[in-house]
Amino acid sequence: MNSSAKIMYSLSAFLAVTALIYIFGTTYMQDDSYLRRTEWVGVVGLVLGFGLTTFLGVYFHFTHSRSDVLPEDWEEAEVQDKAGTLGFFSPGSIWPAAMSGAILLLGLGIAFWLYWLIALGALLLIYTAAMMNLQYGIPKEKH
């Protein structure tokens, strides 16, 4: 966690400096004096980004003392020290591809604002998500 906290703190410092430069650049670098206004959308975005990275840095900093040493914090760590079981992935399932098709239909329906395509895509997405989650839970028929 220590390396993660350092990354977040460095991003916070970068965003703070960038916000100050942005405020100065949008306020005082205008050619016409009547246009001298701060551009608040960028300022708010940079300040919120600073707050988020600071929040995450403080969180990682406090949880570092309560957790074991992670492999990314070791000096002599190997790549396989972090490796572990990622989970079970079905090798021959059709449902991820079917879910992608349902998301495609839903996206096209939203893009062209066709209610029938939105409804069809949403129903297919619900069906394919349920079938993907239940593909090993539904018992096979016994003949």
C-alpha cells in the first residue's frame, strides 16, 4: 500500500500545481481586459481530481499500517510473488458474446433513440446476464 499511497500523493501534487497554473492561465493571460474571467469548469474538475487522489492517498496510507507487506512494496520481489488464483472462467461459454450483442443493441437503441430497440436490448441484456450467471447452476436434464 505504501507505493500506492506515494502514487496518489504524487498525482495530488501534480493536480494541485496544474490547477494553480490553470487558474492563472485562464484569468490573467487573456488579451482583452474585459474577458478576464476564470474558467470554472476546468478549475472544478482539477480541484475535484486533487481531492479524489488525496482521499485515496490518505486511505492507502492509513491501511498500509494495518496490512501485511505486499509484493509491490518489496525491493527483491519477483513477478510470481503477486500471482494467485484469479477465478474460474468458462472456456466454452456463448453467453459473454451474447451479452455483448445485447449491449450493442441497447447502445444502438440509445444512440438513435428507438424505444423498441432500447426495450429489446434491455430485455436481452437481462436474459443473457442471468444465463451467464446461472450456466453452471442449472442442472442438466437427465435422459
